Amino acid sequence: MQSNTRVVTAHVPTPLAQQVDAAAARLDRPRGWIVREALTAWLENEDRRHALTLEALADVDAGRTVDHQAVETWAESLSTDQPLPLPR
């Protein structure tokens, strides 16, 4: 018996539930393990995305930005024989 756990119930589309069942069978793991791993990975990803967003907003507030036209010119140059250096 695991301590410090809670049951969380969610309604998911049948095809998603079937994918969870298939993954559990393929990996020889319980469905709960699959759901816990997926939820953990998603939450870690969301935490990282949030941190990067805050970092980007701080850069904007500090004036650390690159001119839009400079980025477009650089991006267009990538398909040429002499791509431009990354704009700063």
C-alpha cells in the first residue's frame, strides 16, 4: 500500500483510454503507472514552459529584444547559399 497518495478521477475519450490500456499491456505496467508518468511529464513540461515565459517577459522588460525585420531577413537568408548570422 502506498502512502501519501490520492485517487484522481477524470473522464477521458475512449480512444485515449484504449491507448493507455495498450501502453500498459505493452509495458507490462498498471494503468495507474502510465497515467502517473504521463501526468508527471506534462506537469514538468508546463512548469518549464511557464519559467521560460517569465524569462522571456523579463527580457522584454529589460529591452533585450531583436528587431522583427532583422529576424525576418535572417530567416529568409537561411535558404540561400550565404545565410546571415543570427541577429542580436
